[in-house]
Amino acid sequence: MPLVANSKLPTFDRLMQEGETVLPGDVALHQDIRELHIGLLNMMPDASLAATERQFFRLVGESNQIAQFYMHPFTLKELHRSAEAERYVNQYYETFDQMKEQGLDALIITGANVTQPDLSLEPFWKPLIKVIDWAHDNVTSTLCSCLATHAVLQFRYGKKRRHQGFKRWGVYSHRVIDRKHPLVSDVNTRFDVPHSRFNQIDREQFEAAGLPILVESEIAGVHLAVSQDRFRLIFLQGHPEYDTISLYKEYKREVNRFIQGEREDYPPSPENYFTLRCQAVLDEHRERVIAALTRKKLPPELPESYVMANLDNTWHDTAEAVINNWIGKVYQVTNIDRKQPFQDNVDLNDPLGLKK
């Protein structure tokens, strides 16, 4: 069902241009369809702020639940932003106080860039804890992405993330571990997920915290886990929300950093992402860039049109299915709370499917 353009946030126009269904706010008011209000705590840096909105909005909007989705983006004032980004946030974003006043049915918390050796030293640490503690008591379910997962594991369960000594970067095969859990009901038992991180929470740490693991990769580790009640907290370490070009844009940024002298080594390619032919083209381009810099010449541009035309997306359909299952459970629980008619033959004695 559709997203509702409940503000003038540019992301709504962008999604409509991409073919997504977005209802104008005044039209939605006249629709006799259940509303779900979902918060997005967007902690991503300025360059990724709008893209992250689109990615998560799109996944929610593609849910097949019978509801209209009202998205409520907000951020933390403790995160440093440029003057332009501050204006954007002030114009289009809501505040945490507004979230608390109006209430939410569900909450998504994104990752963030870090600058300190320990998450507890980050300026967003205490404000983030306040948001998560409030959500735990007032929101049906909270989905934590990447850095948010690491933060919750540290302050709520005492499990600190481990630096891997390298960047886990690419697209990796995963396997569903608990096929009976409602979050992974009817999804592919094997599917791909993008990852992009230096740190991770290991399987043993999730297990020691008593957190059931639902999806795992032999190479990239745990991707999806849940709290002991199987629903209130959802933990992701991968990035199922990524667009097809997200890893390429990150690769391009790192190549430019090398050219500008901001990193010493030429960046490796994301694993399992480029086709063999595309990788060969990029390897040749790397040699041309290094040769040009050695001769103090202007390096060539990346063969972007060729690369982008040959990128494959092998994760979005399963990501959409998992988010649909998540939204479905939120929808069921909030229907009970608001005493509205239940959908899909839900067991009133087991609304979350915990007994299955």
C-alpha cells in the first residue's frame, strides 16, 4: 500500500518519479484505510541523508499490508552537519519531542559514521540511548541497522563490537537459520545481502546475549537477529536497503579519495558485486589512474556508464519480503491495541506468531 506525502520532503517527489505509489496528504485524509506511523531516526552523514530516506521509505512503501504509511524522519542535534544539511533537517525533519508527543507504531534507526574508538565516546551515544529506551517502552517494534545494532548490543547487552582489521565490503550469500520465525516466513532460504563495515558483532556475542539469530553468512557473519521476545528489537548488520548503485558510489568515493591523496592505497573492489568483465575494466582503469598520477597527469574518469549498466541487484526482493513481514506484525499488533478488525486470520492469543 502507498506511502503518504505527509510533508514537503523532497524524497516523496523523487520516489514518485521512480514509479513508487505516493498519496498526497490531502487525498489520504479521505481514504478509509488503516494508518501506520513509522519513524526514521536518520543518523547518516550529510552525503547519504536523502539517499537513506529513499531506501527505507521505498522498502516500507512496497509492503503489501492494507495500510497507508506515514513516515516521520528525525535526527539527533548532536550529530555534526553542514549548514546546508542543517537547513534541510530544520525544514523537513521532525524532532524527537514531536515523536514522543504523537507516538509511533514502529521505528527504524539507521547507521552513522563514527570517529571514536568506542561508541560510548560518540556525541550521539547518550541521545541515541534515550531514543531506544523510549521506543522500547512506547513503540511496537524497532528495527536497528548496522551501527544502531552495535550500539544497542553494547549499552543494553554489554557486548562490544569487534574491529575486523579490514573492511567487510561487498555482496554475500546468506542462509536462513530459523525458518519458523515470522520475520523470515516465505522468504528465500538463501539470499544475498550487501555489507559495508569495519566492525561486527560475532555470532557468539549474539548467543551470549540470548538473541536468536535468524540469518547468517559463512563469510560476513550474522545479518539478522531479534530480541528474546522475537519482535520488539530487530537487529541488522548488513544493508538490505541499499540501492543497486550504492556500493558503486562508495567505491567511486574511495577511488576519488585515493586520487586526492586522502588514502594511500587504491581501494579494493567490493566483493561479489561487479561482473567479471566489469571487474576487468575497473582493473585496467586502476592501472591507468596510477600511471597518470605517477606522471603527474590528470587521471581518467571512471567508466561509469558502462559499470552502472552492468550492475545486478540480488538482494532487494528478499529485503522487501522481510520488511513486509515486519510491517505485517506491527500492523497486527497495533490493530489489537486499537481494537480494529484483524486481518489475515491472525491468532488473537498469539498475535506475534511466537508459538509457531
